Amino acid sequence: METKNGLVSKFRASIEVGGTDKSTSTTHVVNFQLGPQAVMFRSTSPPAINDGDQVTVAGTTSKGLFEALAYRNASTGVTGDSNSIAAVIVGAIFLVVGAGGVLGCVIAALRSHKPETLLGVAFFGIFGGFGVYALRKFARVRQAAALLGA
């Protein structure tokens, strides 16, 4: 995890919409330059960043692009991060369902002596894996926000 700061230039904003006919999700994506560094920030709400603002971001660099997880806008005093409470709730649910399912399948396999019941371990293991991924991502965003004092 690292931080970058500077004056925002070449600010561009876009919105990604996804989902089904019953529910949709919106992601705000902003790209900008901090000096020579290209930065991308994604969030469920629009960030309070504009051209000319003095901004500090925390995140990681991947293939030359700095992927910000949190920001502090010194020009406006606004801070923000890319977390959504829904992701944490879904992550926790997937982790609990996955762990419970794995445990239930192992107990069923031991009681029935049928190894095919262990196939459920793989199925529920995938649920648990998604839960761990979502909660790990949440923890990384919290770490980035803490670096900025947000």
C-alpha cells in the first residue's frame, strides 16, 4: 500500500451500470493525473474530486496505473473510499454460508460413509472463497483510508 499526492489534472468521470431487469448497480469511475502518475478511483458514490484540487490517494500500482482505494482532497477537506456496506454484508453472508455448508457436508460424509457427499465441500468452498475475497478487499480499503487519516 502506498500514497501519492499532487494537483489533479486531466480529470475524467464515467459511470458503469450493471445488473438485471430487477436490480442494477452503479459504479462511478474517475481517471486523472497526479503529476506524471495516472490514477483510477472506483466508488459507489461520486467522489468529490475536480481538476486543480490538491489530492492524496492511497492504493496500489498495477501495470503503471495507480488504483486508488481512498482519497483525501486537501482543497475541499473531503475524504472518501471505495467501500460499500453492501459488499461487506454480502461477503460476511457468503463466508458464513460457505463455512457452514463445508462443515455440514463433512459431517454428512462422515455419518453416511459416502464420499460423494464431499462434492458439497467444493460447492460451499466457492461460497466461502467469495466471502473471504470481499472481506479482504474491505480490509484493504480500510487500510488505505487509515493511511490518509480518513
